[in-house]
Amino acid sequence: MNRRRAAKAVLLVVFCIGAAAGNAIAFLSRGPLEPGLDDSVDLFTSGMAGYPIFRIPALASLPDGGLVAFCEGRSSLSDAGDIDIVARRFLPGHGWGPLHVLVDAGTDTAGNPCPIYDAVTKALFLFYCVNNDLVYIMNSTDHGASWASPVDITTSVKRAEWAWYATGPGHGIQLSSGRLLAPCDHGFPKTGRTARGSTSPNSLVPYNLSSHVVYSDDHGASWTIGHVFDNGNECMAVEAVNHSIYLTMRVMANRGFPDHRRLAAWSADGGDSFGPIRSVPVLVEPRCQASICRYSTDAVEGTNRVLFLNPASTARDHMTLRVSYDECITWSAGKVVYRGDSAYSDMQVSPGKDILLLFERGIGTPYEKLTLVNTTITWLESGV
């Protein structure tokens, strides 16, 4: 693998599926996870394929039971520098394939993977950024086996005055209307930097960050900026049964809201506008990304359930899974998945109703590995 390519070069690959046997989503056990979580696999571990660090997980669940796990392969812990987007693919009956480099921007930063699956066209989209400045999208029509060339959509989704941009991280969603919706965040420089045209690593400059969403009503052919907030940070969306959108956002210190508590807002028009941001006191966080997704609806499974996953602590530890039965109005106390150091995550529900948790974890640092845990709603709801 040549990781020292010309700036903004893109390496596209066709995934090769490994020969591991298996007919369902079953993984090898790795500890120490909480009791009852005996189906897991460490998908990305420090040193794999020459990468010292893997961070920023994202997960796509496909209707045939397949999975694509994305993350950043880093040369160091820094959020800037030589960072690639890498992926592994799970195919039912074959298991997990090897790590492949999906985007290599040379010594620049390719990051913040955000996958969205279009159930109408059967296309899998992947948003990502280069240097937290340029925004790209690419798509696969064969469930991630191969990818079309990336398209630069920066001018459609980024305002000229924004000096920082991040897609996701974690998955976007398709609304019941067919609209594709991607969570994003943006920032203005606090001091000493012009908004457009700088080539310096964005992570080295302090920003006032806020959330926004982008969407497509033509199955990814074009993209539009939706509501733009003046607060928040990394965010993720879920559609309620009444077709409104709940956006959960990372809190930033000294921005007018209680520290270490998630923020949230509602949209009644598909993300074109949102109501006011509010603090969610029960959702404790260490100023960190979190993930959310729907598990079930009353109309289909008999119960409305939305799942929420984050390190439920003021430090980056105690990765915890919660459930809401009233469409994100209240949340359960949850169950701890991993008590050790843990940070960013993504979460999906398989066609067979497995709950799939992909998150950063380690001992002494959250950034030793990315682990995928396969659990069930029975585990979550038992003993709560």
C-alpha cells in the first residue's frame, strides 16, 4: 500500500471477500465486554496494515445481511495529517474480508466517513471530507464491492464562510419520504484564518463549531444544505414514527448549555428547519460523538424503540446502550456494554434484528481498537 500519494489523490478498490465460514452475523469473542456480550470481533486494531491508529467508526447495514465497516486509518493520534479512509466488508456465508484502503489523500486528511443506504435505488453512498474543507461523495451499487469515482460536492453543501467542515461521523438515514439525510458540522475560525483557500491542517486551528444537515431528494444526484444551527457539533439523526426528525448533538463547553449533557432538536419538515436546541439531562456525555438508530415500530413489531449509544460518563469510558419507548422523549438508564476507555461509535440494526455496535475502545486509552458487538434487544431489556 502506497500511503504517500500526491495530495488529494483517491485510491479506489474492489473488496475481496475472505474465506471465513458462516451463515449469519456471528463473530469471534473478544473481551472484556459485559456479561452476555459474547459475540464480538475486533475489526480494526492498532498496527493492522501498518496503521498505528484507527478512529472514527461508521457502519452500513445492508438488506441482504451484509455489512460495511468504515473508519480512519491514521499515522498518529492527531486529527490532521496522513489519514486514509479504510473499510472491511462482511458477506453472509463468507465472513469478514480483509482491510482495504478506500480513500488515500496522500499526506492530507481523508476522514469523517458517513454512509447512507438508499433502499429505493439499492445504492450505498459514502460522504467524507479532505482536510475538513472539501466534501466528497461516492457510491456503490454492489453493496460495497466496488465504488464509483468520488464527486466533489463542496460548493453545494458548504457555505463560503465556513472554515471547518465534517460529515457525520457515523451513518446518515433515508426518511420515509425517500429523502437522504446526512448529519454534519461546520465551524468559523476563532482567530487568524480565512474561511476559504487555506491548505493548512484544519484541526490545528480553534473553531466555534455547530451542527447542520444536508439532504438529497433525487437519490443522491444533488445535495442541499438543510437547517444550520448556531450550536452543537457532531450529530446524528433518527426519524420518529410521526415522520419528524430527532437530531442528537455533542455539547461544546461554554456555549450556553450545561456541560457534559447531550443536546437535541426536532424537525417537522424533513430537516429544512428545526426547533430550538435543548439540553437532555439524562444523556450524560464527555463531549464526544454518539450514535442513534431505530430498532422497531409499533406498527410492525408492536413496540416503538429507538436506541442510543455513547460513553455515558464525563470521561471517555462506560460505553452504554439505552432505549427510548416514546420516540426520544425519555430514555432508559441503559446497560453498560464496555466499562473501560471508549469513545466514538456507530450503530445499526440488521435485517434479522441483531443490534450491531461498532465503537472505539481500549485499556488506558479508547483508541486501541474498533470492536463490533452483536447483541439483542433481549439482552438490553433484561434486568433493566
